[in-house]
Amino acid sequence: MRMRLVLIASLVWLGSVSVSAADDPPANYVAGFLGTTVGYRPPGGSFDGWQKDATVLLGYGRFVTPKLALELDIGPTYVSGDYVSTGLVPGLVWAFSPHAYAAARFIVSVDPERRFTLFPGIGLSHTFKGRITPILELNLSSTRSGGKSDFGVAVTGGVLIAF
């Protein structure tokens, strides 16, 4: 009888340990993204559609609280297959829901010239097996240059892998 109680208590304890471990997702993740500009208005110009651009980003993120993550991505941008720039993209991500988030991102172009672009976004996500999270994000962009600002709308898809 005593052995059964010890076995039952051990199973209950192991079950509680595995549940609490499953409730705590990994704090770190790597990310891969592919984005494009679906609409753009240059400074003083008229609004235009898709810019035939593609940005490929790789990054690292870390949840500093259960709902806030810091992230840093880097990658090149191509327009019609030609290289145009490389940017660093630091960001703060607020996971306000298990399936939605808001991001305060900034694009810091480092090549060929230095520029700073505001790039806030809102996204949808779903985590599979606690580690793999595909995302779809809508971003607005604005770069101020020569006293004028441009405006863009971008769509980004990607995947996060937690560790």
C-alpha cells in the first residue's frame, strides 16, 4: 500500500513538473522572414503599387517578459533582382494574444547609405509544438529625407523557431 502511495505521489509530481515546463515557452528564438512592399508613396509623389522588391531577413529574438520580446534582424533588399541595400532591423514585439502581436520596428539601412525608417507592424501567428511559429505581418513604413517623408505598406511572412 505504501509503495502505491509513493508511486501515485511521484506520478502526480512528475505530471505537475511537466505541465509547468510546458507552460513556460523557450525564451529565445531565431527567425527567418521574406517581405515585400505592396504599396509606396515617395516624398511628394503619388501612391504606387507593388515595388517588385524582396527583403530576406534572418534574426534573433528573446522574450524579456512573457509577452515582450526584443529582436534584431539583418538582411538585404533586392528590387527587380538587383541589390539595393542591407538593413538592421531592431524591434520590440508585444505578444498581446497567443495568435496576434504588435511590433515596433526600425530599419537602419547600413549599405549603401545610412537611413532610419520607422516600420511598425501588426501580425498573426500560431505556434506548433511549442517551438515553430509561422507569422504573417503587415507593416507601415516612413523614412524622412530632405524635409519630406515617404510612406509604404509592406507584407512579411516568416517563421520563428524557439529554443
